[in-house]
Amino acid sequence: MKKVMLFILISMIILPGCFNKDEKEHYPVYEGTVVFKTDEDDKYKFLVLQNISKKDLEKGNLELFIELAQDQPEASYYFVDKEAYESIDVGQRVNITADFNQQESLPPIRTVVNIEKINE
């Protein structure tokens, strides 16, 4: 009986360490249009809205974008790296894979794990 308990105890310690932790996590994916870009203190951010008319996008008013974001639950600011910041323009449709953590503001602020341009 002691051998069985010892075997179970050792198995519980060793087996969790044997699993492949490099498996891709299933991060949430969002789609939208980059409506605003900002860089403050070498921190690069996009504001992305799911739905925006060409007319509203052309106005380019941050206050309007934030107002529109209040009615879009997936609208968010995203921290991006410098390369993405420089290669993606306002008006570009994107697919964003974001980290699970987010700063609770309206709109929220998320960190990008991966960003891809959508060609339309």
C-alpha cells in the first residue's frame, strides 16, 4: 500500500512537468479598423473599432472615436511594437490576437500578441 501511495505521489509531481508548455495558447482574436495611432514615451498604441463609416474615419476626431467605442464591446486600444506601428496606417483593417490581460478603462487597453493586415 505504501508503494502505491509513493508511486501516486511521485506521478503527481513528475507528470505535470512532462507536458509541452510550448503549445500555443488560445488567445482572443479581434478584428477591426485602426482609427487612431499614438506614441507616447516609446509606447505605441492603436485605437481599433469594429464598425466605423468612411465618413467618421475621415473626420479623424479622437473624441468621436472614443464615443463610438462606447457602443462597441470589442473596441480597444492596443499596445503594439514599433514595427507594427510604422507598417500599419490609420484606416487599415486588422486581425489582432491579444493577451488575456487588459487594463480596465473605456475603451480597454490590451497588449498585442500578433497583428495581421486584412486586405480588402
